[in-house]
Amino acid sequence: MKQIRQIKEKNVWDTMVLKENSSFAQSWDWGQILIAEGKDVQRLIVEEDNKNLLCAQIVLMNLPFGWKYAFCPKGPVGQKVSNEILVVLKDYLKQQGVIFLRLEPKENNLKDLLKIKEVNPRATLILDLGKTEDELISVMHTKTRYNIRLAQKKNLEIKNEKNLNFFLELMEKTGSRDNFRLHENKHYESILNSDFCRQITVYSERVAIATGIFIGYGETFTYVFGASDHEYRQLMAPYLLQWSAIQIGKNEGYKYYDFFGVAPKTNKDAEYEFDTNHQYAGVSRFKHGFGGEYHEAPGTFDLIINKIKYSIYFTLRKLRKLI
């Protein structure tokens, strides 16, 4: 008989999640970051005869009317996430008053899922860090190689240390320039307060001009957030920041470098073509210059648990966007 169990031990959880080569978003430490923000996090497994079938780190989110939904970022994970297994998870969440489960599975072999606008990017580029540095440089776009070498001649200083104030300042500038919505400051603060994450910053004469947050988990070193000061764009600091992070990931023994988010392909048969009007278009062009291999997951879906309440929620969401 299949049943749900909560996991309370870090080593038990990460052992199961890493076995499935899961994203850092399903890691114990990322859950702790969300808990530090005040989020309600549960780490669930579906098991049968002492065999783990599915892992799902979920975040319970409050909605109007006392309702709530559950979000499973970059998950759930398992050898095969079947509809039968999801029913067990669905029944468990229903008992907790959850009206829908938002999930981001690796494969779309499930029925009764409603596709919505993606929360985490479904497409990314991944570098093979098993290559030598010369090999990594050789697969870069000519302009990217040129900009890295140009930045290396500008007497820029690279520091692997945390500074929340510099990060927030550069994120404000980048968000305003590129017109994208930022997380609340407490989210970035919780991340930088965790030993799970690191910050790499490029300085010009003691002025922070580019910075990024990176996470190493399992076999993968991931670029999570980045920001820069456009006034110093001629120094090409973002290129040096990425190359420095790639070198750090390689030197620390990670197998892959994940750019964590690009615009999805518009032509699946082409090498990499994307919609130039997509919200990730600018950053996609930049990231693609480093020569990563394209990967795409199905996206973000809602598994409806209470149809009537979900319909009301969905209608209110649409009305809110019209106001």
C-alpha cells in the first residue's frame, strides 16, 4: 500500500533527492532558506513496501478566503512520477485544505495537468565541466571570448565573498534597466545568509560593478541570480563573472554548469533559435555565447484538487490582471 511520509533528517532527504539527480530547488538546504523566509515547507515521500517512489519538497502558500496551494519547484522527483503516485500525494494535500498542487516535472507523461505560465524557467543551457579550460573557451562565441579577454585587461578584482548591500543595489539597477520584477529583499537575504549559496562579485577600483549568486549541489554548479551596473558596461564585467564562476565550478569538481534559464526554442530542429521578444531574450543571447547545451523541461503545471475553488481562484487571477 502506498503511503505518504514526511522526512525530518537532512542526510536522508538529500540522499534520496541526489539519487534522482534533482535540482537544488528540491534540496534540504534550499528548503531551509525558504523556511528562514517564513515559508511553510514539507518534505514528502511516497513509499510502498519501504521503497521510495517519489520525493516532493513542497511549499504551502496562502490564498484569499483561508485557502492555500502547494508548490513543488523543479519537482516532484522519482524514477517515474506516475498518475497513480500523484493521486496519493493529491489525497494527502486535500486533507490539508490545499486546492491545487503546482509542479514542475522533468517529464510530461501525466494526465489531468493544466499547463500554466512557467514559474521557474523550463529551458536552460548546461556546460560540460569535464572539458579542459581551453576546450570550454574554444566552444564559446567569438564575441564572448573577446569580451572575457577584454575584461581581463581592465584590472578588475574578483571576490568570492558575500555582501547583501552590494547585491541589492545592483539588482535594483538591473531590474529597473531590464524591466523585470525582483523578489522581496528578505528572499535574497535568506539566500545569502545560507552557507548553501555563494556570491561572486567583480570590482573596478573597489566599486562593485557585477555580482552573482551561485549554488553547488550534487554534480551541478548553478548560476541563480546576476546583476550589473550598466554605467560600467564597457568593462565587460558580466563576462568575466561568468567565466570566473565556470572556473570555480570546474576546480571544485562539479561536472556541469547550469545557466538556469533561457528563452525556449522556437524551432526545435534548429541549433538554438528563440523568440527575440521573450522576457529572457537578452540574457539568452548573453548566456548562449558561452556554448552550453540546450535542455528543456515540460514547464509548470497545476494539478487541481478542488475544482470549484480552483475555478474561483483562476477567475480572480484573470480579473486582477485586468485591473
